[in-house]
Amino acid sequence: MQKILVCLLMLGPLCPAYGGQCPHGRFLGEHVCNWCTTLAEAEDFALNYAQRRIGVEIADVFAGGNPFNLDNTYLDTDGTPLCRGSPVNAWRCPPTSTGGTPTAFSCRSLQTTGNCQSWSAQSNGHYSYTNCT
């Protein structure tokens, strides 16, 4: 951990990758929809994923960018190395049903349309947060 902090302090954005994959495949599968351009498509993406992975609810869906990942020089408050995603359109998609596997999602566009970035863990793809609300 100290090596990472020293690297960040001395080299900033030139600090080499922490060794994780950016973006992680889990994050791509759970939150990135390469074909989504509308609310309805984001709702379909969320529903299709939730039906494949029982117990998983998707909150935020990001349109796929090219390249999706900007860099990997970020640390979360607990020191977890993060991937930062490119600015893209995004939707917040809570399930409209409760209990068990969701049967529908109701999405809304996040603020700053076209400029929402994501931060996710390099080690396992866990989605941390976005700059949009």
C-alpha cells in the first residue's frame, strides 16, 4: 500500500497500474450496456442481467464507451485501487418489484447526460460510485 501512495504522490497520473484489470469483466457484465441508447434499452439490460443472476439488483447502467476505461490511478477511501470509466450516458434503474428476482426495472437518466463516469474496483469489478446523481 505504501508503494502505491508514494507512486501517486511522486508521479500522479503517471503512476503505473496497480495490477488489476481495467475495466474488470464483472463491472462490464453488470453495469455496461454497449447497445443501450434509451431508457427502455437500459431497463431491458437490467432485467436480463437480474434474471441471469438471482439476487443481484442493478442500480446504475452505463452506455459502453470506446474506450470505456480512462485510467486506473485512483484509490478509494479504504485504499482499494479503482478504475475510472469514460464519460458516457448513464441510467439509474431500480427494480419496480420487491422480493425475489425483479420482474421489471424503471430507469431514469442520470444528471450530466453524456458525462457520467464510474469508479469500480480493479480486483473484482465491484461498482463503487459515479459522479452523477
